[in-house]
Amino acid sequence: MDIDKSEWYRDDQIVKIYEALSIIRKESIYSKESDSVSAKVLQTYIRTIDPYGDYFSKKEYQAYQQLQDPDYAGVGLLLTRKRGSTDILCIPARESIIQAGISQYDRLISIDGKQVQGINLYILGNLIRGKIGTSVTLKLQKTSGKYYTVTLPRTKQHYRSIRHASVQNLPMLRIIHFNEETPEELSNALRRWPSDMPIIIDLRGNSGGDFDAAVKSAALLLSDGKLIAMIRSRSHINKFQSSTPDITNGQQVILLQDHYTASAAEVFIAALTQNGRAHSIGTRSYGKGVAQKFYVLSGGDALLLTYGKIITPNQKSYDQKGLVPDYPLSYLAHIMPTKRINKAKDINIPNDHSGREQKKQILSPKNSLPVPSDNPLLF
């Protein structure tokens, strides 16, 4: 991003900060020469005005870049921050993590004895990852308040964001998290899906991920030229549309959502439901409808800023509101008979009228579990 540095002295706020720092460094008996002053000021300011923003030191930003490789030696654990708090929450991404006793949204206390409070998630990721064959010890706290410790082996990881699942013998696809490989994984799964079966995609607990991946994934199920989403920034509006035919030829699609369905997962749901391509079932989603990106500074530090609001195909924002599903969770019974379904026609979705009668029950879902703030990161 091009910035005219010669104009800094014309900005009263910058001049005031420069003047104050100069006096502090010259006169205060507690003053210490440190490059961290600007970092602390910027970090405090960004975190005050932007609930999803942050300031990254050069070391932290390099750690972020190193963690982008989907092939790594780690444990298969997603970490996120709790909204309005510095607490780090865990989301199991592997069956081995669940077997080790870690549950969804358990709080991370320490890594190999190092307290995690106040430490950047990417730095924590580098503490969890390591050489193949070594192990890492985590101290955690259950939502009940109980503390416990687990030791996990570091193994070669390749994270797949989509899993095949079934409920009452009804097959479905579960998208755990959107990353750059999700569109290809979803495409492969859809092309193998039986043509006489409804496509059920479970996004419950999916707290988001890569925006572009969600857009490309939604495009797989939309006809050419459909509006998927828009991002409205301070200066312009970016539109994202499908550019290829629906690879399923209009096969029936049903989406499952809950209060932890957020961000990129909400983009995916809104694109399909508001284009009349899918029905949604569950509870009101979380409501994170803003986009972030990095701005790298000259010294290698970086700003993570919220730069735009996500607008859905119906020209509305769901930020802080969430997406209300077409039908409440009780309607799962309409698509889950006791016998195995053999044809799409066996799926009985209620008409709009009967669905709307139940919507009042889901407008204010109550849940005692903590709510994530950031998109989860896999380590």
C-alpha cells in the first residue's frame, strides 16, 4: 500500500504522538529506548477499535507465513480466541484429539509449561508444531472448570477440511473449516455423490476460514453468473459471482447450521439459500460478516485490519445478526426416516408456510458454550 511518508508532519495526531514520545524519552526517569513502543501503541489502538484486528511484529508475521503450509508436523488441533477475551479455545480437528480427551472449546492454559495468555496465536502455533516424532504437553480447562493435561505426539499432518459423515444412515458432507483446498475437496466429493441422493452439507461448528475458498465452494453449486457475495469497503464494492455451471445439475442441497457457524461458512450458506439453491436447517448462525486482510509495513511488521463488510445476495449484512435458517433443527426428522433413504424424492422438506411457523423458536438461541472471535488456526 503506497503511503506518502513526507506528509506525516501534516497529520496532527501523528505529530502529537511524536512530540509526546520525544518528551517521554528525554525527560522520564522510567523511559527505556525500545522499538516496542510503537508496537504497543498500535496494538492497543487496533484492538480497541477493531474486534478482529491486531498488530503483528516481524517475528509474529513470519510465524503466520510459516503456518500456511497444509503439510506440517503438528497435532491436528484448531485454536481460536474467545470473543471479548484473551482466552484461547480448542477445536479438535482429528479423531485422535478427541480420544485424548480434548473437547470443543476447552480452554488452553499452557504449552510445555509456557502460559499462553496474551501470546499471539501464530506464535503459539510454532510452539505446538515441531519435529516429527517429538511430543508437546498441553494444559487445558474444560468448560466445567476442570483442569487437565495431555501429551500429544507430533506427526506429519495434512489437514482435510471435508469429511464424510452420516446420521441415522443418511450420508452427508461435513465442512469443518474453509481453506484453500476446500473447493477441490468439495468438487471431488460432489462429483462422486449419487445423483439420486440429496446433498446434505453440515456446517455446524464451522467458524469460518478462507473467504475466497467459501466463494469458490459455493460457486460449485450455483449456475453461471449468480451473485455469491460482495465486500463493501470505505472506497469501493467488490462483487463475487459464479463463473461456471452448477456441477450437480441442480441436485437438491440441504445445509445444517448452528450458533457456531460463522464468517466464511455464513458466506457459503447465504450464497446458496438466497439464490434459492439450498434449504438451511438449524439455529441462527453466529453473525461475523466482515473481512480482514494483512497490510505489511516497511520494517516487516504487519497490521491485520477489518477492511470491509460482507453483503449477501439479498443486499443485506448479517454482521452481528446472524443468518436465520429456513427451518428449525426439529425439521431434521423430516429428512431422516428410520430406514435408509434411496432416492431424493424420499426427502420431505416442509413448504415455506409451515417452516415460518417455527422460526420464532430459533431467533434467540441460548448456549452456555463460549463463542469464538477469530477464525480458527490449525496446529
